[in-house]
Amino acid sequence: MKELTTPEIRKRLLDILVVFRKFCQENNLNFYLCAGTLLGAVRHGGFIPWDDDIDVAMLRDDYDKLLDIARDNPIIKDKYKIISYELGTSHYPFLKILDMETQTIQSFSDEGHNNSLWIDIFPFDDVSENTELRKKQYRKVGILREILMLNFAKFGEGKTLFKRIFKPLLIPFAKLVGVDKANKEMIRLATDSNWKGSPIVGDVVWGEYNKEIIKKDSFTNPANVKFEGETFLTMSTWKNYLTTTYGDDYMELPPKNQRENHELKVWLRDPMKGGEVDI
């Protein structure tokens, strides 16, 4: 059993991203650095020093094409696996790519057989140009997202005292709704055909109504950005994206008490023990 250091974790995350870039090039697909990964690329040239994940975005059309490819074969280069709710392999309404040679533990949730190091792939969907309609859509999705997260939350654990106290009261209700219903409704709301053809897109399933709202053509005319010495695509309006998502001062470091991560521990799986580790 070997627990990975932070540099080793980041090396493996970057390896997933580089392999995924080649896979997308071979299949005529595009993805774009977003969220904290894009912020890290711009502000630090790579990972945010206290961060431990990678986030990328895909427009819904390419995202659905990737889903179709993964339905036939979800494995990339023998050790990486594409999972999602739509594939029946995850309880999230977005894609993940797992490094199957690793096993993880997170402080506040348990993802069962999918406890492997991963990168997140978020679909960006057409959204209404009307702020109030968009807010209503995102509010509904936000409630469903909380219900979904409670379905695999750990009893009595959380980052705040409030969450540690009230989680046990809310979890039974969340389980009544269930993972399937929450996911199906989130995806239905995100792909609402009323907004098909809108000039703006957003991360409906996992974002906020007033953040990460982007002109669609900023993806069709992307920019290049360096991340840990590698070149990746991002939206051409990345400055506006970072400003609306993180504020005008996004280049400044936040206070230490706001520097959040997944509180992740990662081990290499032991192939002699069926890929499990003794923790």
C-alpha cells in the first residue's frame, strides 16, 4: 500500500487530462478548462496550491457524443474509465474520468466503487437570456443537487457545525427522493428544449445562475492556456468568465480560511489484492 503525496496526486490528475486531450483529438471533440482549473492556469500556471482536482467543460453536443463513445467502450488506455449517471456507473449528472489504479477517501462523502482519483467533465447547456427565467431554472436544479449530495453524505460529518447537526435529519428525506429521480430531473431541466439555439450557455447541472454564463461563440473561437507546462483550450472570454465567477480580484489570493479542497487522501491500489488497499 502506498499513499500518494500531493505532487504525485497532481501528476496523476495531469496524466488523465493529457490522455483525455489526445482521446478528444482522435474523436473530433473539444473540451475547455473551467472553474478552479482555469483560475489556476491563469493565476498560478497550473494547480491552485491548495487544490486537488481538475474541472473541464464541454458543450452539450460534444458531451453527448462522448457519452455515445463511452457506451460502446468506457475504458481509455486500459486504466482510465469514463463514468456518469447516464451510463449507469455514477450518481452524478456529469461525466468523470477515473484513474482506476488509485483509491481515494473524501472526508464528507462516500462514493463506493467509484472512489478513484478523477477529473470532472461538465456539460454546458443552452440557457435563457432572461435572468429571471434562468434563475428559476437554476434554483430548481440547486434543490435537486442538494438532495443528490445528501444521498451519499456521511452521517455526522461536514465542514460546518450546522451541516454536522442537520445532515442526519435531511438524509432520510433525500433518500426518499432518491438518486435516480434527482438526476433525471436535473438533466431534464438542463436540456430544456425551450432554450435550444440560445446564444449563451451555462453549467446548469452544477453551476449558479449568475456565474459561468458564457456566449456560445466563445467556445467556437477558443483561446489557449498553459496548465502545468501543457497547452489546453479555454473559452475566448476567459477574463470575463473568471470575473463573473470569482470577482474582479480573481488574481489575488483568497484568505486562508477560504482555501477549500476535497480533503482527499489517495492510495495506489494493490493488484495482488484485487485492486483494493488496506486503509
